[in-house]
Amino acid sequence: MTFGPLRRNPLVGQAAERLRDQIAAGRWPIGTKLPGEVALGRELGIGRSTVREAIRALAGAGLVESRQGSGVFVIATEPTEDLTARLRRASAVEVYEVRNLIEVRAAMLAAERRTDEDLAVLDARLLARAAALGDDEAYIDADIAFHAAIVAAAHNEVLTDLFAVFQVTMRPGLLDLLAAMDAKHLRATAADPGADAHAAMVAAIRAGDAATAGRVTETELALSLQILHD
């Protein structure tokens, strides 16, 4: 049995859902080791990093666990009422409030721990975010990928796993945010009013300035949260 290629973004959510369906169908019984990231990526038509994030989402759902040096194993065939399910029922405001808690601290840790490779990824994701302007769905996917790169640069596996679960459910709320910004005419004079703030996040992380990285991230998320509240 093969998956067939995924259609379009957000790939992480689609990949997690496809893998979840295959686990529920019994393709990999409890105790079975999942194929490696390369093999799964080949079947799904996606890259290893996307597979990795999808598996983190499954781990958050209690379906799989990663065992150091051994691989990823199925530990359940049905998800519990887990964080992923709870997030699907949450409002955009609720998700943003928790995003603030996660991402501010992640940005501060990223400033302290980032590597040259992390900085290269952040630069690329920032450019991709700007290049996606004009296509709201592509722009949202690029924005999520940018914030995921900041969290990854914190080099804290718990934060990374937690954000991976959030990624699956963030997209609808972010599309709502863009609609709210249009309603308030905040994008009338600037197609990307958050461009400067996102560039400042990268600059602070590159400079190793944890306080500024946290402050800029908190200010940007708080502005988005206020728009959603209004």
C-alpha cells in the first residue's frame, strides 16, 4: 500500500493525517517501527523535515514514540482526546494566547543557542515569507514555517514537539487574522505589515540578544492577538 503524493500545503497537517489514517487502518500495528524519514518522505512526496514535524504531531497525539537510537514506534492506533484534538476546538484567540507563551521563550532561547545553520534557515524562511505575498494561503504557510524555524533554533525538543502540534491547527486562525486585517484596512498601505518585526526577530537572534528577540516576538504576537480580540 502506498500513500500517493500530497496535494498542497500545509504539508505537515496533511502528512500527519495520512500517517494517522494508516496507523488506524492497521498498516503498522502497535509495537511496529515506522519506516525511516527518507522512506516515508518518498511515499508522501515530501521532505524529511516535513516528515519529522508530522511524526512529532503524531507523538503529541499519543500514537507514536521516538526511542533514542532505535527509531519511531507505534504505541496506539487511536488518538486520545489529546492536545491536537483540543486545539481543533479552540478559538483563534485561545491559540494565539498560548502561542505567545511558547514563541516568546523560544525566540529568547534561539538567540542564545542558534547555530550558523539555524541562521541560514531563518534567512531562507524570511525570504520565502516575503516571496509568498499576494497568495494568502502560501503566505500563511510560509509564515508558519518561519516561526517553526525560530522554535527549532531554540534546540529544545519539548518546545519543538509542542509547536509541531500547534502547526496542525494554526492555519485557519491565521487566515482569519488576515481577513480581520483586511477588514481594518491594515494591509491597504502595506502588503506585509509584519515584515519589519519578523526581520527584527532574525536580527536579534543573529546578534544573540535574547531580551530583544523575546520583546519583538511578544509585541508582534500581541498586536495580532489584539486584532483578533477586536
